[in-house]
Amino acid sequence: MIVFGPHDVLGAWLCQRIQYVPTPNLRCLANVDESGKIVGVVGFDNWNGASCQMHVAGEGNWVTREFLRCTFDYAFNTAKLNVVIGAVPSGNKRALKFDKHIGFEEVASIEGGHPDGSLVILSLRREDCRYLEKDNGKQIHARAA
């Protein structure tokens, strides 16, 4: 089951796992199993009106297409963002591979920006997101060729 909030509970779960100190504006979506256990959380923070930073943590196989659709629907349609930003340590190869697989692009790398090495900056623009709902059989984000 996918839930939006309570942000304090979901945020605490997320932040403990990724060692992140949130702002009061952190907003979270979670994937919760049948017993009510949180298995994954996506948090959005550091909002500026056009973009925000996305933070992710999960256990096991918690990411589904439905969860990705809800995540990016919230970011691009509800919050009306132009771009979602991620910052991933270069040592976290699994996260980098996954982020690129779902459509994020590497836009910068800050050498020595993380205790694990570089800090890789990724972005996903609304028009490049393939998880948004379809409108009349066409992806609503599709660019004109």
C-alpha cells in the first residue's frame, strides 16, 4: 500500500537510514506491506519552487511501477516541479545504477564531496519522466520529436 504521510513518522524512518537531517518541509511517500510495516520511503526536501531534492531508502523489493508512478505524479503533477534532483555517493553503485535506470541523468560530480568519494548529482526533468500517467494513449510528458 502506498501512503503519503505522516511525514514525521516516514521522515524519521527515511532519515535514520540515510543519515539525513531534514528541513521542516520534508514530504514523504511510503510503500507499506500488508502488516503495516514500512518497507520503503521516498522523501522530497529542499524545495525552491522549480525543483527539490529526492531522498530514498528501502528494504527488499519495495520499488514497484505503481510506487514510481505515485512518486513522480506527486513531484511533477501535484508539486508542479520542473526537475527532481538526487545526490548519491559515488561508492553507492547500486543506487547510481538504479537511478540511471529509472531515468535520472548525471549532471555533475563533486570530487571529495562525500566521505565515500565523490558526490554524484543527478536530475530527472518532467519531460523525461516515463512514469507519468498516459493521456489519450500518449505519455503526457513526451517531447515533440
